Amino acid sequence: MKTATYQMEELSCPSCIKKIEKALSKQEGVEDVKVLFNSGKVKVTYQEGEVNPNQYKEILTKLGYPVLSTKIN
């Protein structure tokens, strides 16, 4: 498994967390989603080789949450 960490531009409310977790949890290959509200980070643990983590970045952007940077571990 791999983890992609997305540094977000802004996460302004608790409902943002639910919206992001719900959208990403539905994606193929996703094992876990953690939204770190105070640091503005979203961590997605996923099955390596099944998906491209850039897909998750696109979903976040479409939801209205611009991604500043991405780190893959």
C-alpha cells in the first residue's frame, strides 16, 4: 500500500472533512482517508498499481479544494 498526502489550500469547516472523506472513500483502490483539518492535509492510503494518485487530486479540485502539493510515500 502507498499513501498520498495532499496539502490543501483551505479547509474551512467540519463539513468539508465529511465531503472529502465520502468522495475519496468511494474510489477504487482506496483503503483509508484521513483529513487533518488543522494542518490542511488529506492522506489517502491506497492499493499501489490499481490507481493513479493524481485521480484523487483531480477529485479534490473538482470538489472545490485546490491542492497545493502532493507527496507520495
